[in-house]
Amino acid sequence: MSGVRVRLTFPEALVREPVLALLARDHGVLPNIRRASVDESEGWIICEIEGEQHAVDAGLAWLRDQGVRVDPIGDVVAG
């Protein structure tokens, strides 16, 4: 298992969508929310995403495709 620490920024259109649940279900990764702020118009989450490297990479690409801004904020999460 490997992982990354990222800041996910959600536009208004995605604030009410179960994006992390879909990420976990469809990509087989484990998101661990460390800090978050969400209101009606936007939101951000500091998240550790762990899983097989190919699944983590595919999950991050999927998040970007959905319109989520993905910014790496640290080293790889040690497993």
C-alpha cells in the first residue's frame, strides 16, 4: 500500500455530492479526512488517500476529471 496527502478543493456543484464515497467504492482506495471546511458554496478537505499505487493514481485522475482541484501537500504517507 502507498498513499498521498492532498488538499481537495470542491466547487459549488460538487459540495453536496458523495465524491469521497464514490472514490473509495470505485477505485478501492481509503480516504482519511484529516481536516475539512465545507459550506454551501465551496469546500476543501485535507485527505490522506491510501491504496495500491495504480488505484491511488487512477483515483486522483478521476477526482480531477470530476472538477475537484487536487493539490499534493506532503510526502507519501508511510504505511
